[in-house]
Amino acid sequence: GDSVTQMEGPVTLSEEAFLTINCTYTATGYPSLFWYVQYPGEGLQLLLKATKADDKGSNKGFEATYRKETTSFHLEKGSVQVSDSAVYFCALSGIGANNLFFGTGTRLTVIP
Amino acid sequence: KAGVTQTPRYLIKTRGQQVTLSCSPISGHRSVSWYQQTPGQGLQFLFEYFSETQRNKGNFPGRFSGRQFSNSRSEMNVSTLELGDSALYLCASSEDRFFATQYFGPGTRLTVL
């Protein structure tokens, strides 16, 4: 079945460091891929998405590229800020499906 | 547009009781999905409703049920609560089209004592 494997955390970085959170997936067909972020005490917010191979999603300095050949969707940011501290979830959904399969989440803490 | 709203935000119940959670989707969204988030199991899909019909279902026991009203608002019900049902229950709404994004509400934190 469909599944997402996400880099285990927690991850602690200094402000302005480079961030990579790895995400790989297993799916039939051509899923859509997402990164969601969850701040303390809140629900999930969509960070970025990609719907087909080689698409690059980007938002707020975060980027991820849909790599079909490696079944990956790694999240990157060139310079993290303290305000980026949150839990990040990689997710996928099948075509026409409205159920998301989530990774386990990666907690990021950015220290000044 | 207003976002997805969920009520109540917090609930405390005891084992054996039942509970009903409510979700109001973004205006114009007709698909509503529910998820359970726990530290041990992570985020898991419960079910999806569209046009008052359950369209998709996750792997949860029959104690978990839901419904959707003609205005797309949705409720989920958990009967005979167990300690393991303590979780954050998240509702998400989306348009009904390919590659639609799901937008999440803030969640209802259920604690079962």
C-alpha cells in the first residue's frame, strides 16, 4: 500500500543553517506529494506541494522537488529562522483520492 | 474566506462514554476528511465525506463513525470510548477535484480518563 518514510528527528539547527528533511514514498501510480507544518497547539498548514514528476514546490524559502526516479520529496531551506521551529510532515495522496498518508513527522528546533 | 473550524477545541471524557466532534469546512468545499493524531501512531486517516456520503474509510473500528450534512458540515462520533482514543482529531476540507489541497482545522483535543 501507499506509505511515506520520513527522516527521524528531532533536528536542532542554529539560525541561518541549511535544512534538509528527507522523505521517500511508496505508491502505486502517480501520487501528489505535500509538506505540511504543525506549530505548537495548532493544526496542520500546507507548506508546499507537487503534483507530478520533476515539479518543484516552494513557499516561504522552503523547496522540495518531486523525484520519481528516487521516489523522494526532500524538504530544503537555505537559511532557517527561529520562527521555523515546528513539526514537519511529508504526505502523499493518490489521484482523485482525498485521504493523505503521512510520514511520522520531524521536529525542527532552530536556536538563535 | 474563513478557515476550517472545529468545535469543541478540548474535551475530557471517561471510558465508556461517547463523544461528538464537529467540523465546518471552508465555504464551497464539499469534501471533509477526518484524521486522528497520536504520539504513537502519528496521523491516520479516519474517513472522508462528500455530498453527505462516506466516500472513503480508513482502518478504524466501527465505534468511529461520521456524517455530513447538506451544508457540508460534518460530525464524527466515537462510542464506548477507550483510553487509547485520547488524541488530537483533525478535520480537513477540500474542493472536489484532482490534486485538490486539504486545508486543516485546529483540531479537537480529546482526553479519555
